[in-house]
Amino acid sequence: MKKQNSEKTVTVRLPRISGMGEAVYVSVGERSWRIKRGCDVSIPLCAYDVLRNSELAEDKAVNYMEKIH
């Protein structure tokens, strides 16, 4: 009998960006994922949180740089 995985997942599509590689590496604790760009992939919610927090931090950094220049 297979063990049911009750971990919540979300489906994401990371955009293809020239020069950014074909995948994004995400690590949470001792787990890691290589998330391919340009296609729908299902990832655990904790990996999505890392991607989202990274995006928010980058947005804040860009806004700060624009503000001081």
C-alpha cells in the first residue's frame, strides 16, 4: 500500500528569462528542488514560499535602489 503524501502543493510557471538559466534551485531545510522555467510544475507550498519571499526581497531592493539614485 502506498503512503499518501498530505503535503500541500501549488502549481507555478516560472518565466523563461534570457541569461537566468533553465531552472531555479530552491532549498528548504534538507530538501531541495530544481524548478524548470517555462512550464507548469507542482511544488510544495514551502518551496513556493521561498520563491515568493525571494521575489518580494528583490522588489524591495530594486525600489530602494531607485529611491537613493
